[in-house]
Amino acid sequence: MSQITTNPQSDDGHSIFVTRHGARIDWVDKNWLLEAERPQDPPLSSQGERQVTIAAVELGEALAISHIKRIYCSPLYRTLQTATQVADRLNIPIFVEYGLHEWSSPESVPQPLPLHQLKELFPKIDTSYVSNQSLPDRESREQFTARVQRTAEFLESTFATSEGSLLAVTHASSVVTLGRALLRDYHATVRSGVCSISRYDGKPQAWTHAFNGSSAHLKEGEVANWEFAEDVEARERAERLTAQP
């Protein structure tokens, strides 16, 4: 049995699952950026594809047990590659949700392909679904947090009226911020390694973190955990204070 389905805490056995995409090709092949037509929307590397295959098995088993009804996914290529493997295993559609797009910081605004082109590449996409949030443009950290908060509220309302679990496939910054929004704790430590899996049990406005970015299914363990700069500074400051005699 999948490790992430043990000891379910929700009364009905249903949960919100959150996963991050696999490793990106530009992390290992710097020449790819020089030749890419869309350098801000990289696909998975071969390592990332292997990670996704393993995670899809873990998630597929967990989500089948939890009676998943919906997969919500960022519109970027690597997340759709990740979501497709799970959708294929369970034969369920993918809903492209712009609220799960990565942080479009003032320095970087990754633009996805139009939905009709994505549908040609990823047939599991349900084009009848209308995203709850609009495609983000350049946004401050505060605007990004507000956008993910709205997305969390939308997922909660969808969860409350559905008869199964939900899966959100997204990016590191959104994994962290979405987790904090669900927990109502904006200082919570949320692990965000590639293809890590978080599980939130309970009900809207009363979630518990049953699994926090678990990477136990990956042979290499946790890879590329990501943190906001201020979280890194706070952790390092606390470590320095602890180390003082």
C-alpha cells in the first residue's frame, strides 16, 4: 500500500494532495537555454521524467484508494507532463488552473502555451473547464500570496462539494504558499522537493498536514527543496542563535 494513504485522518478518507513537478531540463543542460524557443517554460529532464514515473505510481495508488475526482494543474509544460502520468494511470481529466501557476515575479514571467495547443500535447486536459483564476502577469510577493490564497479557497470549496480527493500539481513557491494557506499558518515549514507529495486531511479551514513533502518514494530522496529568501534568513538566524554558547 502507498505510504501516503496510511492512517487517513479525514472522516471520509478523502484529502487534498499537492505535488511538485520533476527536475527541469535547464538544471542539467545549460545549453538547452541557448537553443530553446520558450526558455521560460522548460520541460522535464530525463531524471525528472524518471521521478515523475515513480511519483505517478505512488500517487496513482494513493489517489485510487482516496477516490480522486479531479486533478488541477499549473499551465506550464513540466507540471502538465507530471500531471499527465497520474491522469493516464487513473483515466481522469486534468483541469488547467492558472491559480497554480508559479510565481510570476517582477524578474520573470513564464508564459504558457495557449490552451488549445496544450490540449494537442496533453489530451487529458479538459478544455471545458474555466480556470478560477486568470493568468498572472508580473506580481509582487504579496500579490502572489493573495492569488494562491484565492486558489486554496477555491480548492476547499470544490473539495467540500466533491465526493473524492483532489490533486494539485504545481511549483515549489506554490507548494509552500498553498500549504500555508490551507493550514492557515503562514510560518509553517512546507517541504517542496521535486515530485514530493503532501497530503492535507480534515475539512475546509481545519486541515492537518498528514504528509509534509514526502520524498520517501524517490530513490534519491528529497531533491531541490526550495524556500523563500526570508525563510532561509530566519532559519539561519535561528541556527546562529542556537549555536551561541
